[in-house]
Amino acid sequence: MGRSSTARRTKNAAMTLDDLDTVRVVVYMRRSTDDEHQPYSIEAQDERLKSYVESQPGWHVAMRFSDDASGATTERDDLQRALAAARAGLIDVLLVYRVDRFSRNLRDMVTLLDELDQCGVVFRSATEPFDTSTPMGRMLVQMLGMFAQFERDTIIDRVIKAWNAKPPKGCGKAVAVPSATPSPTTPTGSCPTPTSHRSCG
């Protein structure tokens, strides 16, 4: 039997999205602070999420939130607004483009998913096949969260290695080194001994 979308979902109720007449969706988008490793613009995410919502019967976008921030922390303004909407019973689904747009920290991911579950809100990704309303789906999203953290840690490790591999400032260029004292046999007025060169390596 259907239920009005304006009725507040009871916490921990064993219900599915199929029980709802209308599914209220909040889309959450995040752009990384590191553009070099972030090919997903807010605009691209928004378009993909809009198309996904339109493909789901009964779904409509109730709210949109986006952050320009690192996924290593949950201290993001719009993420907190999305969670506040979940706590207030204003949404049924929190939709992201990819799991790593939600969080790149596994511990935070588990905590956030638990909070959404307590609020009766389903977490979905537009590009990854899982449904957190099922035990299998919750396990899969945690695995994806683990890979998201691994990817972030790998990027950090590469940046640190690249930084450490840079030669000291001024090295790599030829440096002119004055020759030793002219030989006594050098005639007065003749050209000095050619300048030798060395490199910092």
C-alpha cells in the first residue's frame, strides 16, 4: 500500500522505496580541492544525477547541495545541511555521483551510513550498483568506501614522493667555477685559462 511522500518516515522502520508514492531525493555533489585529480565538475555531476532521478519512477529532486572541499573530512557545510534534512525527515534518498563524492574516509563513511540508516534514508550512487536498504548493498558500499580511501592515500603518497624527488633549488644547471691561479708559464696579456664547469647532478 502506498504512502504519501509528506508523511515522515519512521526511524528504523522496515520499509523500502517501493512503499512510497513519491520518493524525495537530495542530491549531494562534491568537487575535490585538487583539480588535477578531480575530473568530476559540479556541473557534470548535476547533469548525471538529474538524468538518474528522471529515470527512476516516482523520484523527484527535493534539494541540491554541493561542496568544494576535501572528502577526507565531514566538516563540509552542504554535507551537514544534507544530513540535517535527513534528520528532519525531509528526504527519502541521498544520491551521489560516486561514493567517493560522499566521503574518502572509511570510518566517516560507516558513521554517515549509520546515521542515514537511523533516519530511514537510503543512500544511492548514480554510477555504482548498490542499495543500502539491503545487507548486501551496505556491504558493497563499505567496500567502495575502502577503495575510495585507498585511492586518496595513493594520491597523497605520489605527491609526497614527487615532492621529495625534486632536486634542491639551483641544482641541475651548469655552474661556472673559476679556474685555479694562472700557471706561471702563462704569458702576460694572453687569454686566461678557460673556465671549467660542474653540475649539481
